[in-house]
Amino acid sequence: MSALRIACVATAFIALAGCQDKNTPAPIAPQDEGVIPQGQLNALKKTKDLENTLNQNEQQRREQIDQ
């Protein structure tokens, strides 16, 4: 019986040793752009500019209607 126990324990250790991740991923390089990528910041700026243009056009139409 002790040989069977030793075999079971050895099998468990071998299985655990085989499951270890030996190839750890490389650390992510720090970005100089900050948290939000520059492409998304540019898109956000374009969207805000478009919103301002639409608001100005709406204000001009309201002024024309009031006259």
C-alpha cells in the first residue's frame, strides 16, 4: 500500500510541476501617451468641434426665427 501512496503523491507532484507557466509574458512597455491613446483624443476633439459647429448653427437659426 505504501508503494501505491508514493506513486499517487509522485503523480500529483509531477502534474503540478507540469502545470507551471514557464513562459511568462513580457511586461508591457510604458506608454508616453497616457491612459487614453492619442488617436482617441483626436477623435474626441473632432467630435467636440462638430458639436460646437452644430450648436452655433442652431443658435443662428433660432435668432432668425425670432426676427
